[in-house]
Amino acid sequence: MKLCDRCHLRPAFVYQPHTKMALCRKCFIEDVTERVKAEVRRWNMIEPGDVILLALSGGKDGYTLLDVMSRIYRPDKLIGLNIVEGIRGYNKEEDAKHLVSTAKQLGVDVIVTSVKDYAGLSIDEMASLAKERRTRISVCTYCGISRRRIMNAYARELGANKLATAHNLDDEAQTAVINLARGDLDSLLRQHPLGELVRDRRLVRRIKPLRKVYESETATFAYLRGYHLQETECPYIYEQPTLRAKIRRALYSLESERPGSLLALMELLDELLEPLAKSRRPFTGLSSCARCGEPVPPGRTLCKLCELLDGLGVKEPKYATLRVPGRLNVRPWSV
């Protein structure tokens, strides 16, 4: 029986292709935790006294984020947020209950809300209207923009000054290649931990503690910790093949042939972009959406979410009535 390459005491259980090391369960958990902690320290993602909202989906990445953050930071300064998209067969109340119960054991309260509670329409309902009106806009666009808006709104309402998302290394590498393919330097800089391109009191700063952890590692981490994962895939993911899907396949092929390639790519980009990210001053002249009051670039009348819903015939989205603070349902969810 092969022993762990790190402690040389316990049986090896996990093989890490990018390090060529075989680790036992305990050392693997510690390795992921230490790497996240090092990335957080390297870029000063967390400062003493920060209140951090954790975006928790109920999947492997979210549980890993919850677990590791409760290890490296004060649980009483963490708040979880779970957003139910409203996709038939995908969102289950049972999964939310497991998430809330697990977080409570780690000392973290979780708020459960939904896209419909915030916008007045579920993602299924948006998808149905988009199909009727032939908008040619992917369901993922409606979902992603809605989720980002809700996360920021709750973070702001709760007084959190950081918003932590569970994007893993695979996510970040795919986004980086998409931005490179499009020649989009601003979006590349926005990915960098120091890349604050826009500053506005209405926008809560985002951090990505898992950005150097492989997706396969978050899956293994969650499995070893025995978490109840949301296993059903979103039914919309295969409806409109995207550039991301194509790049994902290419990067996985490269990583299979040359383990560590994704990590090397992100490390190189971090190094190359750091001087520019540090020197660039954030833009502070955002305007306000005429419909909901959220920040928009100068010259635009509507924010992206209002614009998308307007295209579906929704002129008065529910969140437009939430411009007065205190109207969001921010109570922790009861199991």
C-alpha cells in the first residue's frame, strides 16, 4: 500500500496530477486549505474586520468555499447566500436545507432567496418569454446577470464589504482564454485579484479564494468531507453551445496531456497583469439606471438586467420597488 507523499504515515487516497503527489485524505484537505490561504494572503483578499458574503450554490465549489473560508477566517464574519434560480428539476428545497444545516454546523448563517423573489420572474419564466420573443439571448445570460445582481444587492444590504464567489481554477482559465481570444484587456484585468476597474459605493468588491484550485479538487474535497451535493445539471447548459464550452473541451485536453497547464497559465497572467492592475485607477463616474437606480456606465439609461427584462416586455421588474434599503428578505433560512 502506497503511503502519502506528504506525511508518509497514512495511506494515499488522492493523486494530484499537477504535483505528481499522492496524498492521504487529511493531507489533501490541508493542501487545498493552505493553497487557498496562500492565495488570499498573496493578494490581500481579506483584511481584519471584513464581513464577507459567500455565494453558495449547493454544489461542490460552494461547499469547498464554505468549508475552507470557515477554516481560515472567522465564521461569525461570514454570511452565506443561496439563490434558487427557478429551473424545473434543477433547484430542490432539499438541497438548500442540507446547505443551511451544514453551514450552521460550521458557524455560518445562510440566507436562501430566489430570482423570482427579486426580479418577479424565475429563470424558466424568462426562458419561456425569450423563446416567444425570439431574443436569441442565451438562458445563461439571463441567469448569470440576475445572480450577480442579487449577490451584490444582498451583500450591500447586509453590510458585507466583500463578496466571495466559488469560481475555481478551471472557471478562471476558461474565462481568461475567452478574454484573450476576444482581445478584451479590460476583462482580463477585471479577473486579476487587484484589477478593480470601477469603484462605486453601490458595488461590493468581489474576491475569488478558490481561483487556484482545480475543479476536480473541489469535487474531491466535497466528497471527502461527506457533503450532500446538488448533483443535477442545469438543463439549459446544452441548449446553446457557447464559446466557453468549446474552450473548456480544449483546455481539458491540454491539461490531460500536460498536467499543471491551467495553473501555469493563470500564474503567468497574474504576473504579467499585476503591474498594470496596480497602476490603473478605478473609474468612479458611474450613473444610475433610470428604472432601478443601480449603477450603469455613463450614457446608458438602463442597467443590463433592466435592459434584458425590457426585451421580454417587463417594464416594471420587482426589484425596482426595492430601491429603499431594508426591503430584501435577509433573515437566515430555517431548516
